[in-house]
Amino acid sequence: STPFLPPAPLLASCSVLIGYSNICTSRGVTTCQQCLAVHPSCAWCSQEFGKGASGKSRCDLKENLLKEGCSAASLEFPSSTITIQQDVPLSDKASGTAKDVTQIKPQKLHMTLRLGDAKRFTVSVKQVEDYPVDLYYLMDLSYSMNDDLARLVTLGNDLAAAMGKKTSNLHMGFGAFVDKTMSPYMYTFPSQAVSNPCYGISAQCQAQFSFKNVLSLTDKVSRFTEEVRKQQISRNRDAPEGGFDAVMQAVVCKDKIGWRPDASHLLVFTTDAKTHIALDARIAGVVQPNDGECHLDSDNLYNKSTVLDYPSLGLLTEKMTTNNINLVFAVTNEVIPIYNEYSKLIPGTTVGTLSGDSGNVIQLIEQAYAKIRSKVELELLNVPEELNLSFNATCLNGEVIPGIKSCSGLKIGDTVSNGSGIFNSILGFSGPYLLLAK
């Protein structure tokens, strides 16, 4: 995503009401500040003027004041302005460093906006070829996923090869999750079950954990298969897993996971089970809400699983939006309905049906990536409540769609005017404000 920094408010010129010649004179204002707040068409004359210098309102339309004898030097009539400060052409391909790739233009506008006034601007966005991709594979390692783990070992190199066709700048990482390390989510009896949760079924597996970052994102994609091969399955007690604890940590631990600021971020979540959500941890006596912060220790393990509740869908949405993460639910057919519902509540997520042994996961990831790259959406950050912003989208067919800030159905290389943006100032303000193309 390329930043767009308008350091001041903006919006379209107000022509309505100007025809009402009494819009400025009818309010009975007595100061310049009051006058300029009535309407963007109002002007203030700082001198007494007219015959006898009486009976004439010093707050009126600009042309009326000049006509009645107010000198231009005495006229107070601030106007809104918009200036393009940076307008680098859009890139065709993501070659070179990230700072050399331009997907949105113009890149920087400077605007000053009078109270109640508006300015209009147009932003063009392009889906460039060969854009960097960060792919973090987050896998459920509970006992029922044993065959999926074995299958992923054989698919790791194929996954890297498939994504390598989409981009020459690929980073891959791997994380795993089970559930909170406390009763009633884990086996605590007999004592042997703590270190070997499979003790009760006469098998050997690794001790239960909540989430661990096994492999941070790296361009050495061959390490993905190497690390997956080292993993062992685990086992937990209840059917839902602690996957959303893992998603939260994978999203907010940017430095430890290795998310690059200028790359497409794919978080692939694979499971065959439902997942716990906020308030579920109360059954274990955990009442402290999830804080949405990073809590990975020196061993890359989530160390607050027994202290913090599972995250809410709202908190997950907030953190994924802030960190520009695209979540892919690759789940088995039995739990597709619930994850479809989650997807409706968490913007930017996609859902795919995972085969019993995860054999089709490469196809699901390719489909999800294509879907993500086919849509562009604008998002404005750090805008105070005193400013209103509206968008009109001009997508591939050239039709202007009022009130929409996204375009879908795009292919690599397509350009859209995804936002004839209008800033409306309720109070006079200046930025900067950050406009992102996602």
C-alpha cells in the first residue's frame, strides 16, 4: 500500500445557496469570525462603507460588498485550495525497492479548507505486476490434523513454486497453534498427560501450547518445508481450538513474524475445528479481555494464553485492518458454515474448503490471492470527526458509483479511479491524513 498524505482538509465548492442573496446578511452577525462561519460564500468587509457608512451589512456576498463600495484591500474572503505536491506516475511492475513502486497517484496533496467548504480530488490506483508477497501459514496442530501435517511436508516446495509464479519477491513463514495451556482445554491428568497429551491413547505427541512462531517470514522459502518436517502433532481436550489467539499474535507481532510494510500480507489459517472467541475463557476463570498486543517470549511462544481471554471478532478486525492483513480461512467442510459467518463479520477475509488431508491447500491459496488482488479499496486514517469524506468510484467500465470506495474484478495491470474523494470541513482543520489503497 502506498501512502497518500493530504496535510490539510479538503472538499468540493459549495454553489448551493449562493443564489440566496440574504444568506449572509440575514444572520445579523457582527464579527468577521461569525460572518465567515455562516457560509463559504460569505465575505466580511473590515471598513465602514456606503452612504453615511450605516445600514450596510459588513457581512455579505463578495460581489455585493465590492459593488457597495468596500475596497478589495478591506475584504476578508478566505478560499479553500488544493495543490498536488507529489504526482509520480504509476508503476507497471514492482521492480526495485518498495519505495520505487507506485500504486496510487497523486501521492501527496496539500489542502486548506474553509469552514463549511469542500474540495474534490481524484485518486488513481493500479494493480502492479510482481508485487511482493508475505505468506504466513498458520496451522492447527491438534491431533485430528495429523494427516494434514504429513501432507504439508510434501506440499511445501510446491506451494513455494506456485506462489513464485505470482511474484519473484516471496517471503514464507510458518506458525502453529493448539489451545490455552490450562484446564479444561488441556489434559492435566494423569500427570504424564501434561508433557504427552497423547498418553491416554497410547501415542506420543508434543506438549500442548497456545501459539508458537515456528518460522518467521523469510525469502529462503526452502526452510518452510524443513521446519514443517520438524513439527509434531499435539492434542487438546475440547473440540474448539485456540486459533484466534494465534491469529491475533500473528497479526500484531509484526517484527517477530517479519511482515514487510510494502508487501501483500497473506495469513493462511488451516483447521478442521471451530475456534474459541471472546468470553469463552471464562469457563477457565480467565476474565481479563484480550489486549490486542504482542506477547511472544524469547522462544516465540505466546505467553499470555492463561492470562488473557480469546480476542473478539471486533478486535481482530481492528488489528487486521491496522496491519493490512488478508486472512484466508482454509477449513474443512464440516466447519465451513461457521467460518463463512466469521468472514461476513471480519472484512478482508476469504474462505476455502480444505480437503481432508489439506491436499488442495495450494489451489485454495492461489484462489484467495487472486481474489485479494482483484479488489482495491481506499481507507482514510487519522481523520477527526469534524471532517466528512465521501467517495465515488470509477471502476473498469467507466461508470461512476456514488458512495463506493472500492473496485473489484480487477486484473494485474488494471488502473481505476477508485475515489473521486470529497472532504467536507465542519470546522477548519489541517492534516496530515493517511489514505491507503488496500
